[in-house]
Amino acid sequence: MSPKLNDLLFWMCQIDPGFGRLAPPKTVLVVSDFGTRHADFLAESLSALLRPDSTDRISLVTACYPDIPVSPAAEPYDLVITTVPHLPVPRKKMILVNDYPSDENLLEIYKALYR
């Protein structure tokens, strides 16, 4: 492929904004150790971070810490966002966030979803 592929994709998205919708939808598991209300709060914060036109391309599923899915159930998720330091779900992409996500946490999530 061309070393200018990133430039080509950028300009294609500038010419036709609908081009970015061709990417497969992403699924995110949000796990909180403070219960489902806190997990829902984190999911709403993430929805506010994401562009309104891309929220239909990202599915956010919430869970609280004791009721997290076991390993096989967590496999279909592209990203796991959690407030639990040592979450017993083996995932390649897991992001640990503060109880109230900082700007650094949100930037890290944004990078993980759009790279």
C-alpha cells in the first residue's frame, strides 16, 4: 500500500463524510465497581464525548463489578472500559479510568476507538 494511505483516507472523508460510516460498528463494555448507575453515568459521559453522528456506530454495554461477564462473554467487545484496577477479564484493549473520567482518560478512549 501507499505510504500516503492516511492522507488519502483523510481527503476521502473530507470529500464524502459518509465514507467514515463504512467502518464496522464497535462494541464497548463499561464496567464500574460502584454499581449500574455509575456504569450508566460513564456510558453517558462517553456518548457525550463521541460525535453525535457516530454514536450509532458504537454500542455501549454497562455492567457492575460483581456481575461482569465471564471471559467467553467478554470476547465480542472491542474495548473494555473499567474503574476496577485488576478486572479479571482477559482483554487486549482494556482502559482503566477514574471514577469521574479525566481528560486524559477520555482522550485515551477516543484514541482506542478511532485508531
